[in-house]
Amino acid sequence: MFKLLAQKITRFFITRNKIEEDEEEVYIYCFEMLLSTALNFVILLAAALALRLYYQTAIFAVVFIAARRCMGGYHAKSHLGCMGLLIFFYAVFALCLYFLPPRLLDAVSVAVSLAVMFPAMLFAPVCHPFNPVSEKKAKKLNALATVGAGAVTMLCIAFMYLLPDSGAAFSMAFPLACVCLSMLTGKVVYGEVHAGEEKS
């Protein structure tokens, strides 16, 4: 679905001489990613409005996207699969906020974010075999993932005392844990992806 729509958008711009024909594949991939990201954003926005989890969803989205960029991880075979995983993670997140005691969520948030630091330090980033990164960028992403997990831990502790029972700490720790799980799954599925030239 996304690829077909991305192809049509690309052909539209090619016929109007806005895109060179020899760059067609690059633009199809870019439009495909853009459409997928936009739909994910719309889904999260609709869920936030429906469940009245406004700032919690905003924090969830920011941490999830940032952690995913630094840590990488498993990719489903289709965009619908990726969306399904995101919806599943968000559904578990929302259920926890609604049904688990806030004090418990605050305590779990600190423990989880602290625990993520170790796999982040050891394995990040886990790249897909079709999209390796250079050795230099891999080191940079590893440092960002480790520092990011540490920063989330400190913020969780701060929120636990400054904004107790608000769900703010859990809104940071849960998406970080989801990305860590995805990273470890990717490590098992892909094995060791050797550094290579980054794809533009």
C-alpha cells in the first residue's frame, strides 16, 4: 500500500521534472518512510485524544523515536507489521497507566530505565542487514544510546519526586524498554551486522 502510493507520488514529480528519473528508487523509499511515519503519528494522536493521555503520549512518542534512532533493532517485514508492533506497545502502555498503581509504575520506571543502560552499552545500535552504518556512526549511536538511557533514568527519578503519580516517569521508561526489547530481538534475528557504507 505505502510503496504503491510512494511510487505514484514519485511518478507525479518525475512527470513534472521535479525529480530526476535516475533517482526514482531513492525518492520512492523516502516517500514510503514519510507516509508510514505520518500514519504512525496520526494513530498515536488519535489514541491520545481518545484515551485522554495527552502529555503521556507525547513523551512516549519522543522517547520511542529517539531511542529507535540510536538503538536500532528488529524491523517487521512490512509497514503494517511495524504499525502493529507500535499499536501493541502503546496498548500495553495505556493499560498499565489505567490499571496499575501509579507508585508501582514510578518505581518500575527507574528500575527499567537503569536496566536498559547495560544492553544499550553492549549492543546498540543493532542494524538491519540491508541498512548497515559505518563504524564511526555506530560508535556515536552507541554513546548516544547509553547516555540517553542514563538521562531517562535521571529524569525518571526526578519525576518520581517532582511529579509523583503523574505517569510521566513511566511514559519515558516504557518506550525505552520496548525499543531495548526490539534491539535484543534484532540482535538474535540478524546476528552481527558488519559496519559498511551508510545508505543515503
